[in-house]
Amino acid sequence: MSVRRLAEDQPDSFAFSPATMEQVTWWMAKYPPERKASAIIPIMWLVQKQEGWVSEPAIRAMAELLGMPQIRVLEVATFYTMFHLAPVGKHHLQVCGTTPCMLRGSENLKEVCKRRIGPAHKPGKDGMFSWEEVECVGACVNAPVVAIDDYYHEDLSAEALEALMDKLARGEKVEPGSALGRQTSAPEGGAQVLSDPSLYDGSLARPIKLPALPEKA
């Protein structure tokens, strides 16, 4: 397991926003008061959604809120790689580098990130983007895949990733899904089988009489 430490530069304080606290309260209510520490993972996720990362003051605030030793909250933050322990860009790119994505071109996607953003785990000079390589994201059939702001962008080429980043840099919205326009995990170019609706719409079915049915009253 890799060693994960908090960022050297930390903010002076942290405060839950009203919107975040509303969701935090909802999660805490799912557990008995003596078990409220069980809500630490979803609450830490909400903190990250608010701030973009998990800071040391935020860890102290969560520990106080849930009545947990600070070291226990730190253990959660450093164990799960889904939590960022340092600031990230406005848009954070998670590039899958596991074998299926690697075989389908993820190395080219990483090169785009290195050239346009810089080293992994650090925001670019303008703060717009940051990136990291991650393990399998579970969408191997549509490899290579990059998760941007929690949404999957699939079937990517270097050119397609560049186009997505250009749109984000201009403040435009990007649609998740396949860069090739295919539906979910359907074959590229559309369905290859069952192209005749009569094969599945029931129009070819013949009425049958089931044997041994009881007589009608």
C-alpha cells in the first residue's frame, strides 16, 4: 500500500456550509447516536465535494462532530484513495491505467495530461485541471476511460480527451458517456444482432393450448 500523507500547506480553518451540513445531518440520522461514527465515509465525501479535498482542519472538524479520535478520521482519509489529501484542479481527471484501458490507449491519454496539466496529483498552473492515474474503474468494455468530476468518459482517444478539456477550459458543459456515441456497451456502430423486430416483438408467436388446464367453471 502506498504511503499517503496530508498536504504540507494547510488552511487555517474549516467550516461546513449550510448545504453540506444539511446532508451531513441526514447521514448521521441513519445511525444510532452511539454509532454516529459509522457515517464518517459519506461525510468525508461531502466535505471533499464542498472543498475539493480533505484538509487537516476538516479532519479535526469531522472528528469533533462524530465524537471520534482524530487519528481514526485520519486513518479513513489516508486509506481510501478516493479522498484527495491535497488541493486539486477545478476539474480533476482520473485516468484508468489498468490493463484493458492500457491496451486500448490510456498511455496516450496520460501523455495528454502530462503535457497539458503537468505532473500527476498537482493542479496545473491555471488551477483548471489536475489528474491522476487510477486502478480499474469497472468500465473495461468501453476502454479507455477517464472519470472527470465523477462522470465517466469512455472510448476516448487522445484527440477526444483534448476536445473535452478544451470545452471545460471554455466553461462549457461536457456530456459523459462514449466518445464514439455508442449506447452503453453496445457494439461500435450499433446493434449487430436482433435487427429484425419480428424476432423479439412476439409477432411470430403462435397461439398454443397448454395441456392439463383445469376446466372453466
